[in-house]
Amino acid sequence: MRISILFALLALAVFPGRAVAQFPYGLAGPQLGAPDSKPPGSFAGTVEEVTKKSIRVEFADGNGLNFYCSAKTQILDGDKKLKCADLQRGQQVTVESKHARGGTLDAVRVKVISTDPKPQLANRP
């Protein structure tokens, strides 16, 4: 028994990288709900709802996402800086976001592409 323990300790001393590689998140495992520093992606769509602290963007396929705005969120319409509440329903935007605690998405950068609302189809007789 002592020999096997000594052999295991010797193996860890000689090959420490192998033992660590088996546990990329450490012994505690991945931290669920921890914020991620890398943006999950860039989204393009139409602003459907605006509040002081969030926007809802709907995509061409009919799905949508809520993005939370903070003091760090950059919102740009050309060279003009805006606040979250300045956005209007119907504007075409791109949103770069990051994961936040609790599984929400924080808007990092919002760019207004078009201020024109979505074109409406005319009723035909």
C-alpha cells in the first residue's frame, strides 16, 4: 500500500502537467453562472422593446433576445453616443454582448444600422 502511494506521488512529481490536464477547471469543476469575458457573439435585428436598462431585439427568424444595458454599454448611432432609453422601436441594430451572472446577456456595444422602421406590406385588394 505504501509503495503504491509513493509511486503515485512520484508520478505526480515527475508528470505534473498530466494530472492538471485532466482537470481543466481545477478540482472544483466549472463555475456555473460565472461571467465570461469573451463575447458570445454579435447579433443583428430589430429593436422591439426599450426600457431604461434593457432592450429586446427580434431577429429575422422571429426569435428575440433581451440585452441588459449598464453604464459600460456603448450605444452608437454613427458617431453619436446614445443611452439605452434613446433607442427606438423599429431601429435596426447590431449588439455585441457577454454572458452575465444568472445566464443573462449584457450588451457591450450596440450600433444603430438604420433608424427606419421595418417596412410594412401594403394591403392589396
